[in-house]
Amino acid sequence: MFKPNYSFEKRQKELAKKKKKEEKRLRKLEKQKKSIEEPVGEEDKESLPEG
């Protein structure tokens, strides 16, 4: 009978968590970039003098 290798399972779980966290961070970064780009374009139009 084999003894379960809990350290291997734990390591795999930690790696999965890190990967998921990194993917989430990248998604947030992309979302942030898009939200920054859109309002800047709108602000430029509004800040131009009409005269």
C-alpha cells in the first residue's frame, strides 16, 4: 500500500492558486487599461475650448 504524498498535492494546489491569481491580475490590468483609455478620449473632447 502506498502512502499519499501530501506535499506533492499541496505544491500542485499552490501552483494552481498562483496561476489563477496571476491570470486574475492580468485581467484586472487589461480592464484598467481599457477604462483609462476610454475616459481620456472623452475628456480631450470636453476640455477643448469652443471659441
